[in-house]
Amino acid sequence: MSETDLRVPGTCHSDQHCRAHDGHTAHPTSRGLCDACLNAARPDIQGLVYDYVDLAQLHAPAMSQAPSEHTSGGGTEAPIPLAVHVDELQAEIVHALSTWEYEIRVACRLHDPGTFAPLWRSTVYDHFQLGTRNPVTHRARAGSVVQRAVNVLLPRLDRLAALPATVVCPGGIEDEPVEMHGWEAVQHLQALHGRARGFLGRTTRKFWIPGECWTCDARPVPGSDGPLWRSEPQFAEPGEEGRRDPMQVNCDRCHAARPYPDYEQYMLTLLWPDAATDENVRVAA
């Protein structure tokens, strides 16, 4: 995975999506990601624990799979999975978290090399009788692996973002080995959270709209989306007429937001409501 050639050296690798973007460049940082981006990543990575549990609920037997007295045969065959892709996403969550937990354990010296070998077993297995020459191992449940990895990574997210490139299989052991930096690992884990939310139906659509930001003066670039987008309105449930979440206009660069009626006025006058006076004074001068 290669970074964009347009990024200013010494700045956040989130580049135009940096949470502390000033409208011109990403925030300077000596790590891969700035503090603002790391703070935004923490709840996403922590949410992977709940994502894994919620995805497991999608495997609950459907009513069409319930036993029936009219069913022929012995009825001993397991039902065909309704969402194989959910299994794949769960497996990728476990693999990605345990892979980077291992890298952090090595980088932060959280392991004792004389206790167990190979080192990755600390993630995949629960150990007992570690003081003996023949430790007893029991395979850990995948949910426990996810919880343990998140507990290791969250307090050390800045260290993870600063890890140098290492060769990993990003999504699973079947993937081609690639070089991946620590900051890319953070973004990958965030992307997994976003994919899980999509499977669970917890996302709203994003619509790109023309215009310049009122805060950071970010402008549209030909051939690319942004910087402005509007959210999708969430209408009220039946019986709650008149109540809904209003649309907002958001900047993808500085993450500022304002009501959609302000944008409608901007499209008529090409001036944001609170900037009209200042702009007229500047033009007159």
C-alpha cells in the first residue's frame, strides 16, 4: 500500500481527510497520524468488539429454517448459511486485530520470549501451566481474541500508528503478503468498522455537493469528490410526524457542519450567510 505523492512530508497520512486539516495541508506530526485522527480512530476500533458480537446475531436461524413436521428426510443437515460474507468479515476482524496485536506486543516488549513459542500463540491460544516445559493450550474463542486484541491496541494506538512497514497478510492468510505501515493498520481497522456498520444497516448515504467550505476555504478539485457533502435525512417513525433529523452540510476536510438551509442560500448568492457582510466589505475595499 503506497501513500499519495501529493501529501506534504511530515504531515498526517490521512492527507485531505485529516481531522485537523487546515484547508491547505494535513496537520504536522512525527507519527503516521495526528492526534485528532487517532482520537477519531479509537471509538471505531473499540467498536469492533461490538461489531463482532452483532454480526454473530445475523447467523441466528431464520423462521424458514425452523424444523417442520412436513420436512422430509432426517433433518440432520446443517442449514445453508444465509450470509457467508458475514463469516468472512468476522474472520477478517479477528485476523487483522490479532496480527497488529502481535506487532504491538513485539514493539512494546509485552511478551516473554522464554514463556511460549511461537509468539503469535499468545493471541490465538489461552495458556495454562506456562512454567512447565509442556504447557497446556486451549484454543480461545474468537470473541475473546477480539476483546483481548482491542484491549492491547487501544492504549497504544499512537505506537501502532508509528510502526514502520512490515510484511503482513492484511485480510487473512490467503491474502498476498504486502508491506503495511502502522498508520495503514489503523485505517484498515477503521475501514473494518465501517464495513461492519454497513452489514448491520447502521450507515447513511453521503451525497457530494458543489461549493467551497465556509471555515477552511477548501475548494472542489476537478476529477475528485468534495469537499462538501450533505447527510441523508432520517425521517420520523410512524406516529412521530414532524420529527426527523434535519440534513446538514459537512466539509470533508475540516469536518465543520451547518444546516442545509444555509447551503441553499449560498447557492443563490454564492456567499455563506454569516460571511456575506465581511465579503462585501472586502470587495468594496
